[in-house]
Amino acid sequence: MTLHSPVQHIWGSWIHTKELLHFKGTKVSAATYENCIRLFRNLLVPYQRYYISGATVITAIPTYKVSEYPYSWVLHYSTLIERYLEPIPPMLPCPFTFDSFSDAHKHAESEISLISVKALVIHAFPQKETTPDSITRDFVIVNEEKKLMLLTLWNEFQEYEGNILANILATIPMIFAMRVKVSTFNTLSLTTIGLSSILINPPLHDEFILHEWYSIHKDEVKTLFETKAYKDPELLLPLPNEEDIKNIHDALISFRTQKTAWITGIAQLSFGQTHFWYTACSNCLKTVEADTDWIIKCSSCKEEAEVELRCRIGITLTDSTASIQCLISGKQAERLIQFTAAELKDAEAHGITMNQELSTIMKKHKLICFIKTYETTFQGLPQRRNAIIKAYTAAEVPNIPLPLQDSPTTLQALPSTTPSNTKQKQIADEQTFTPRAKLLLQEIAESTATKRSSMTESTATKRALTLTELEGHQIPAPTVGTEIHKTLEDTATSASPNATSIDKTAAGPTKKPKQQEGN
């Protein structure tokens, strides 16, 4: 019986591998090379049985082994293949082992630790052309854990299995995604690589069980999809078990083979930062150099999207074994410091240096973080950076003590109902803000609230810019701190393993700014 795999380009040669299943339940890989690919590419259909003779038996390369069977077959011009005719294919005789969605984080960003999952496909996004020679399509899948995840099919997987899934999506097809990679794209997702295999509605009794489960929980799954649970860090990366958390020293060593880890440590504000905010594509969250009132065609995700303001802060995490510098961005950072990106931008515009205030806030926090390490370049030299994908504070984990008592530090006073709350708020302000910074921030908060209350709803109407509109918007010459800041990548999301790196300055605005009503 045949299981499908794609054509790959390996060591300068084209190779097409097939995963075959012997009638006794033994799985074996079969490969055909170069010109022979055309002969067998469409001959061996998944879930059909065949008589095969004349194949060459070789010792299996460990990388491409699909079972404990130590050999592999090579199909060539002398190989005879004849289909075994039967009206209904038999049930697959071999057992399959699947990983749970809850354990996916243990394999994230590893090239050698791949997983296999059984799931139902409930949604298909449009196909994307990432490069002239590369296409992808994202699918939303769900399993019996009631967890939703994105599955990205690349190139030939999209051309073959992707198109089949899109055409039969109304039937909620069941798939076996074998040997897929766990990526930190959209917090946590699955993606195909050369060794992957996608089985659509395999002839197994499990298909009926899974569809019966879906019929019972259909409304719950629909609600999860509508709330975009497949992108929600709270659901995709819940608090880890104690045994899954590494000390920083061990995490740094493990980065040689796996680019992610759960760690814990005391947070401090990293030295030398000049900005704590940036602008990004609202769809893919990649950095773009544009104002927040623009609509752009993002060069990274190729989608038309608005530009949003996001928070980004460099911190240092320290435990008893080592220290590590990380970036935390977006809502994760705002929740940590209790300031929004807009408030940080306003403070900078009014000449307020926030480093001291943010440093004071950071010292209170002990964090449990899921971090990813990645390589980038700065001034032509390779550098390694670390991004926080998800963070939990000690306030969210009662058994982890804080160095200082946790207290709110927002720009505007929070409502209080008791004298004790008022006193705690006054103490927190005195500990957090200098008198000058506190007064200025209060004035900024009041002016920002007045400005926002008077703003009218904007539209995406396109119009031509006049030269007078550009006056007063000159870009100041970058300082050394600014150049360093621009090298910080947006790490709330990470690119899929097949994607090429994108120059963030190339994703500038290509559309005119949104027009305010009444202009």
C-alpha cells in the first residue's frame, strides 16, 4: 500500500520518495531518481495496493528511515509495478503513533525532533506566493484536545494535498500529518518539510470516531475559530510543567539542537535602549517604516494591512546559573510594564526618558518565559538574538515569589474603593516615578485622552499627498542608539523555515494614508 511523499532536491539530484506499507504491516521507503520520477510519480496512488518486483534493495539512510526496517527500495526502469484491483481499499494494518498538540512546544524549532498528528481540517486560507518559486497555504486543524493550530503546506504539498483538502473542506476531512516541524510562526504552528507526509482520510476506523467527536463539539470549535484560538498564546503556550523548565545555562547549551526553551529568571531592563516602540504590519507583525494612519501592501506577508504601533523592550533574564538578553514585544511587553506603545511614544515625543521608570518596574518581575533563539546580521556581521514568545509573571503563578510586591503602574490613576488601595497606589507612584517624570506623564495622559475623545473615525479613502502635508514630518538623522534599535527584529512571530529573510525597510507604505472625515 502506498503513502505519499513529495519530490525533493538532494545533493544535486532530484529524488521522489514513497512510503510503502507491506501487507504484514512493515513500512518501507522507496525512492526513484531523476528521469525515472516521471514513470512512477502518478502511478503509485495513496491507499492502493500493488505488486512490485525488480526493485533494488539498499541499506536505508538513517535520515530517511520510516520504520525499524533497515532497508530501502530503489525503483527504476526495470521495476515492474502492477495495481492490485479491489473495489474498496482495506483498512491500514499498521498502528500509528501521534503526538498531542499540548506537547508541541517540546519540539518547537527543531530540525530533528519532528512530530506526527491526527486532526480534522476545518478551514483553508487562500494560497500565497511567498517567492516567485514558492507557494504556501495555511489550514486550521483541530484535534480531540479542542486545540486549534495552523498547518502550513509548502510547494508540492500545497499543489497536491493542499488542493485536495481545499476541494473537500466541506466534509471536514481527517488528516495524518506525519513528520511535520513545529514552528514559532503565529506563536506555535506546524509546517511541512521534505520528510513530511500528509495522509487524507486514511482508511482507518479512527476516522469515524474523530468525526463523531466533532459532531458533538462543533459549536465549541466554531467559537474557538472565530476568536482566532489558533493564534492565541494563552491557549497554545499554557504554563509548562516544572520538568519542562530549564535553567538558563542548560537552555543556552540546548540551543545547539533546538532553538526554543522554557526558562525562568529575574528581569532587568537591558542597557542602551533609546526607543521602546515600533511600527508593524497589523497582519504579520513584521516591522515597517510607516505611520500608523497608512494602509500598506506588506512585502513580507503580501497582504494589504494597516500599520499598528507596538511595544518592544530588551530585557536581561538572570538565574543562579547564567544570564540571557531577550526581546519582548507587543501585548506581552505592555502587560509586563503596564504602559501601552502609544503612551511610550507620547512620552518620547515630550522628551521624557523612560529608562529609569521601566528599570524600576522590571526589577519587580520574576518571569517564566518561552524563548526562541535566532540568527540575524548587523553591519554585515552575524549575531544571535533571543525573543520571548510567551511570558508569565509571578503574579500569574502563585508559587513563584516576587522580589518586590506586585502593584499596578499605569499612567492614569486606577479607581480605588478603599483607603488602603489609595495608600498602596501612592506608595507605588513614589517608588516608580521621579517627581518631574510623574508630572509630565500625567499631563501627557490627560492630553492623549482629550485628543482620542475628539478624534473622528478614519477611512481608507485614497488621495494624493500635497507637498505641504509633508512639511513638519522630516525624519531626523539616526543616532547610534537608533541604528542599534533598528537591528532588533520583530520577534512576536517568526518566519516559516522555508521562507527567505525580508528586509524590514522594504515593507514601506505603497498606498496613500487614510483620509480623516471632514477633510
